[in-house]
Amino acid sequence: MRVFVTGASGFVGSAIVKELLQAGHQVLGMVRSDTAAATLAQTGAGVHRGDINDIASVIAGAEKCEAIIHTAFNHDFSRYKESCMEDGQLILALGEARRPMIVTSALGLLNNGRTVTEHDVPPPSDQVPRAATEEAARSTNAYIVRLPPTTHGEGDHGFVPIIINMAKAKGESVYIGDGSNTWAAVHRFDAAVLYRLILEKMPTQKVFHPIDEVGVPFKDIATTIGNGLNIPTVSKTGADAAAHFGWFTHFAQMGVVSSAEETRRVLGWVPKERGLLEDMVKGGYLK
């Protein structure tokens, strides 16, 4: 199958490209820069120059392929709501190509005070802007992959590196309260396998949770950082916690309890890579 992958040079997208090529599929990857194009070409994938802000350029790539995997997203948090709405519009446009499509969402959208399953639906996008992705996906009958708060591996630039940099800057690793809030986690290579399995099996189920570890306590993450950097690990609350984490406070205390039982059953997906805490120690996070 020839697959169009947006965000093909990104953290998750590049892992998907590698997984698809190893499985014998052809890939046309969308990139923006000359550097990314050169790196992608070295993998054996085809290169499509495009930009998610130019919908016509994205559609042009999609129409050359038999299926679409959409991982690209504008992470400029200064215009987060606009980026979310634009992602929804892009997915609607891609739906017009009438190809099987997998789009990337976030498990953190759902916090229902109970275990979140693949059958749960996030609040509407006028309340939670990132839900625009899933609204568009459902209207185009696309598959939805909800990545957990921590999708880890070499090249990670997500939540864990953010809190590591905060710890380095302030000389202490912090968790909020008792630190019992948990982050679900998966290695990016395991997540890439899940995207491939959806593509190959085309199941009737539409929503999938690539979760290896259902809940890693935030205190354990903070403790691993403190031990690795040889700095104190401490608990903070209220204004003290907000002073340490700043804009990231909401995420530092976020805890979404989730399930991947249906995902594993339907796809036969079995994660094989190392877990988050081991990856933090052995994967170069704490240098």
C-alpha cells in the first residue's frame, strides 16, 4: 500500500515511516524544509513538499496515495485554539480525498473521573479546542489514535523533557501534592506499530489507545529526574507549585486513567519497547 504521512519528519511521524517501510509498504512523506526532505529521502520514502497551512499542498500529496496517516500539528501554543480549529479543517479537507485515514489525537482530552475507554468521546471543541480533531475525524469516518501524555523515545521533545529542563533550571525536581496523579505512556516505536496494524487490518472500531503503561505516577517521574540529575526531589502545592511549573502546572497535575483493552484485543497489539522510567535512565533523557 502507498501511504501518505503528514509530519513525516516528526517524532511520531518518522517512527511511523520507518515501521511502514520495514513492513513493505510505500511511503510518501510530507515535509517542509530541505533538511527534513533530505533526511526522509535517505529512509527510502518518497518526499512531498507541503505545509499544513496550505491545504491544497496537503491534498495534492494525499491524492497520490491509497491511504493517509495524519500526524502533523502546529504546536505554537501562543495560538493554540486557532491551530486546533485549523487541524479540524484540514482533516475535513483530507476526507474529501476518499482514502482510508488515520488521524492523531490526544488521550489527555478526556478526564472523566473514571477509566477512559476507546468508546468515550471528548467534550465539544468550544470547550476543549483540541477536540476539533476528533470531531472532524468522526465526520469523515477516519480512524483516531489517542496518543498518551507521554509518548517517549529518542528525540522526545514533549512533556518529560519540559519538566527535566525546569528541574535543571531550578535545581530541584518537583511533583504536586502526593504525586499520585498518573501519566499513561508508550514508546514511539510501539505506537508506530499500532498505526500500521490499523492500516493493514482496517477494523470496524474507529478509536484506539496506544498505551503500554496505563499510569506512571508523576512522583516516580519526578524522582527519576531528581536521581538522574543528582538534585532534590520535593513536593509542592498551591502557589509554590505554580511558581515552579508556570504554564505547565495544569499538565503536571493532570491524571487521566485510561484503558487500552479494546485496542489490544481488536488489533492484537503487544508493546515490546522499554517503559518510560527505564527509557528516561537509559535513553539519554538525563544527560
